Amino acid sequence: MLIDGKSVSQERLEILNREIRESGLSPGLATVIVGEDPASQMYVRMKHKACDKVGIRSVGVVLKDDATTEEVIAHVNALNEDASVDGILVQLPLPGHIDTEAVIEAVSPEKDVDGFHPENLGALFSGRPTFVPCTPGGIMTLLEEYNIEPKGLNAVVIGRSVDVGRPMAALLLNADATVTICHSKTKNLAEEVRRADLIVSAIGKAHFITKEMVTPGAVVIDVGINQDEDGKLCGDVDFDAVSAIASAITPVPGGVGPMTIATLMENTFKAAKNHLC
Ligand SMILES: NC(=O)c1ccc[n+]([C@@H]2O[C@H](COP(=O)([O-])OP(=O)(O)OC[C@H]3O[C@@H](n4cnc5c(N)ncnc54)[C@H](OP(=O)(O)O)[C@@H]3O)[C@@H](O)[C@H]2O)c1
């Protein structure tokens, strides 16, 4: 079974568009980008486009790549104070000289639609999620849409980043899966992955997950965004070989990626509704 993130995200965006119209609210998302990294610029453009599609107002703060941590935080503080802004997204990665943690912590937890603020991550790890990071949140939506119940499954998450691997593991644990997190120091990684009923790969290495590492019938979620030797976009999973034995698998592109943006839009509407309270 191919898990079609593109079509699920389109459906979710249509539903959201209807809900926003019916609510009479006018949610607002502010993005903050520092520097001119083409990939970051593209992601921010895609997020603004999605906002237009669902009826979320969006504003963009664009800062030069020599902006200081203090300058970025000053802009974040201004957005925290701005009542017309419900959600704030700081596009990562920030240039190396900027204290990324300090910037993330400056975002008001009530406007942290990326779910990276320690308060929101803490809530997630306590089993009482508020804003959930968009990529793992989108994966949980995909599992639900395809009736894949994590309860009781052996789930192996490969990658332990704060934006994907760790919150993914917490969400699966909250959904009653038995969760193993693997990373670059894991011994016998292939053996760990072979034990999985559900694999989530968030490494960033093309064709890393081979057929030999996957038990037939496993569900395979590929978060990776890489280029293969021909420069073509691909995930972490050797899709052609693994799709022949997996019970369900996400493609790259068209799997997890579109769900990340849909979840960001949903989080922004949630923030707008919370601000009414
Ligand atoms: N589709 C989407 O919407 C979306 C969103 C976010 C990210 N991504 C993609 O997902 C991938 C991961 O992103 P990220 O932000 O989590 O990256 P990251 O911060 O670089 O983390 C990568 C993780 O993979 C682990 N790793 C690296 N090489 C490994 C190996 N040989 N064996 C086992 N583990 C290994 C690292 O382990 P250590 O911790 O030990 O170094 C680290 O935990 C990237 O390709 C990124 O572009 C996609």
C-alpha cells in the first residue's frame, strides 16, 4: 500500500479551509527567515502559499544573514506582542553564529506552531501534547488516515533530532507503541530495524534502509530528503526494493513532506482558536 501524503494533505487543507471560513476567525502566521539559503527560502514560500490556500494571513520577516541573535530575538518578541499574529515559525537552520536555542525559547509557547519550544516538547514527553512538531505530527495523521494503529507495535525510529526523531518517538509512545530510537552510535542497527513492525527513518542518507533491514509486512515511513547519485530527490529508504516487501510505505516526494505543511496550517488554526480563550 502506498501512503499518499500528497492527497491526504490536500484533503486536510480543504477541510481546514472550510473550518476556518466557518469559524469566522482570521488566523495569522508569521515566518522569520535569516539569510538567503535557497532551500529555506523555498520552504518559507511553500508555507506562505499553503496559508493563502487555507485562508491564513501570513507575514514574512526577512533578515540579512549577518543579523545577530539579539536582533532575531527582538523581531520574535515584536511578533509575540502582535495580537494579529497567532503563530510564529522561525525557519531552521539559522546561520551558525546565531544561538538557535535562544531564538526558539524566545518564541511564546502559545504561538510556537512548530512545537520546538522546550515547554511544548516537555508537554509532549509528559503525554499531554499541546503543539506537536509538524513532521512527526503529520506522520501520526497519515497513520490514522490509513488505519495503521501504533498500539502494541514494535516501532523503530532512526534519528534522534529534536525536530523529528525525538518527538516522533514520544508520539508513538503516547500511542502505545513499544519504541526504540536508533542513531549513529547504535550497535547492530540493521538488527534493531529488522525487529520493527513500524519503521520511521529520519537520517538524511539516500538508500540507507535496504530490503535486508526490513521485515516483510512492516510499515515504512520515510522522512529523509536527499538526492541520489543522479541528483534526483529521494528518501532514506531504497524504495523500489523495500516497497516490494513492506505492507505500507511513504514515497519521497509525496509522502511525509506535504503532511508537514498541512500540520503547520492546522497548528496555526489551533493557536488562533486558543487565543480566543
Ligand atoms: N519531509 C519533511 O517534512 C522533513 C522534515 C524535517 C526533516 N526532513 C529530512 O529528514 C532527514 C532528517 O532530518 P533531521 O532534521 O532529523 O536531521 P539531523 O538533525 O541531521 O538528524 C539526523 C539523525 O540521523 C542520525 N544518523 C545519521 N547518520 C546515521 C547512521 N549512519 N546511522 C544511524 N543514524 C544516523 C543522527 O544520529 P546522531 O544523533 O547520532 O548524530 C541524527 O540523530 C533529513 O533528510 C531532512 O531533510 C524531512
